[in-house]
Amino acid sequence: MALNSTAEQPQPLRTVVAATKSWVERLNPIWVEGQLIEIKRRSGITQFLTMRDTLAEVSVTLSTSAAVLDAAGPLTEGTVVAAWIKPTVWSKSGSLTFECRELRPSGEGRLLAAIEQRKRMLQAEGLFDPARKRRLPFLPRRIGLITGQGSAAERDVVENIARRWPAAAMEIRHSLVQGPNAAEQVIEALQTLEAHPEVDVIIIARGGGSLEDLLAFSDEALVRAVFACKTPVVSAIGHETDTPILDLVADLRASTPTDAAKRVVPDAAAEQANVAAAISRIRQALASRVENDQRRLSEIRSRPVLRDPSAVLSGHYERLDAARDRLGRAAEARLREERLGLTHSIERIRALSPQATLQRGYAILTDAEGGTVDRVAATSKSAKLTARLADGQLGLTVTKVDPQEQS
């Protein structure tokens, strides 16, 4: 019913809001498609979403339950969904909102939800663990490339590798890069390059495209084949904003095929510049070392002991000469003392010798048996004696024995 009102008799706000709520809630639920631009998860039962039209600048707020949101699977902001909604009005605020009773990913949203679910499963198995990723060789012997035949991605990779490192060798395998058979052919090419004894790194490259075009590079079988590959794998799929699951399992993610070429081989010109710079630094270091050593050597040579090595011995020579002089004088004094002492000893010995006594006029008497006769009682009358004098001896016969009385 229409409500009558004037400026003098206005209707209460509650009446207008209640009437609007009654009219709006007579509308039937309807399925609508839109893009989720905001997901507000709360601790309570009621959750709030913001949905925007995929083409026009039209957005609305959806209220739903946690059960409905969880049943829709893993949803992220930007996912296109189909929502079964019924409009309603909040009595307290008078705001129009839409009650979402069911939510399903739609179009790309359905694909994104499936990819997200697959991504979480593979992540739980450890396929994306950074610890298992292998480092790329500095200069691979041969570079494997899997790409579409005659594609721009192939041209970008080959030209940039040749420009950066002209001597690089490549092993190219062509395969489908989109469609239902693409993943199978990429796996076959990957296994072929993995078995090649000289391939040290493998690039899987494709240009940009829609989500459906890149769907093969989120295939579970391909992801597991890359995980099992012992040769490092570089993923170069689409543009920087494209992130198939292959990017997460590969040992290195390149933002573009051109970036992949820059990652797998060094720049020859840059390396030559680095080598030249290193040689220059080495030469400077050697020249500086030689200069420092020469300066130290000059400082050492300028020291007095090295200018005149014999100068340090001059004092020792002087002390040695003085010691030699003192030793000579001491030896001469000692010889004089010893010579004088020896002379005195000889004189004393000579004074005590029998020969000296004989020279003073004494004689030594011996009997016939050679014994010394020093007493009168030691001989007898008519005994034969020998008198030893200083210049010879005399044979004597005792004619008289006259002992002297002892007083």
C-alpha cells in the first residue's frame, strides 16, 4: 500500500524502512554471476563478501554463512562465482544487502578453485619445498628447451641465449603448449631431455595466454614429472602475472621466456668485463704488494746494522783486543812468577843435595857392602871403607877406631 505523507505529517522512519523491507523481500531468489573483490571472514557465523559485476562498475555486499563459504571450496579475491542470492533490507541501518544461500565458482573461477585445491594438495606433499630445489649450473654443457614449434617463446629463448653466450649448445623438443594433449607431450619431451647425457638444464617455455590456454601447465601429472626430474628445470610460462603450478615445482621460475634465457647462461660481455676488472684488481694488488715490500726492504736496508754490518763488531773487536792484551800481560806475569819460584826451588834442592855437601869438603863413607857408615860403631879396625868425595872416591882401611864419648 502507498504511504501518505506531508511535511506536516511525515511518516516515521521505521515505517518507511519496514515497508521497504517488506517490498524488497517479496522478490524471489536469483542466480547471479560476478567477481569476488573482497572476502571478510569473521569469527561468527555470518560472513560478508563484496561482489562486483564482471563488466560494469556495479558492486554489492553479500552476507552468507561460514558453511556456505566453506562449501564453495577455496576461494580467493578475484574469483568469478555464481551466487544464489535474495535481496533484503537491514532494519537497523536501512541498508540493502543480498543474502547468499549458495555459492559456486563459475567460468575461470571454477578453474581457479580447482587449481587452488590441486595446489594445496601438492604443497602438503612437499612438492614445493624450497629445500629440494637445485641450483642451475653456471655454464651448462647443453640446454634443453621444450616449447611450441615456431613460437615466439622459442624465438625469444634461442635468440637471447645466442646473444648472451654464442657458444651455447641447445637441444630443442617441440610439443603442444595448450589443449588436452599438451601436458602429455610436454612430459614426453621432458623425459627425453632428462635422459640426454649432456643436458644440464631444461627450460619449459610458452608465451602468455588465458587461464584455459595455460591450464596444461597446472596438470598434476606434469607437475609430478618435473618434481621427479633430476635435471634442474626452469619454468617460463606466460607473463609475470601468470602463475601455473609448474612455476611452484620448478627449480627456478622465470617471469618470461626472455628472462629464462638470462637465467640459464651468463652474459659473455659482462663476464669478459668481470674478468678484465678482476685482472686489473690483481695487477693493482700485486703492484701494491711489491711497492710495500720494496719500501719495507728500503727501511730495513737503511738501518745502521745493514749499512755497515761490521760496525756492530767494532766494540767487540776493541773488547777482544783489550782482553787479549790483559791475557798476554797476565800470562807473562804468571810465567815470571813461576820462573822465579822454579829458580828458588832449584836452589833449595841444590842446597839440600849430597853433591853440594861434598863440594863443601865433606865425604860419604860406605862399607864393603855399600851401606853408609855414619857412626864409629858401624865399622871396625882393618875394615875396608870407601870415601866418596866431590870429584871421586877413595879406598880406605880403618887403622884405628876411636869412639867419642857422648856427653
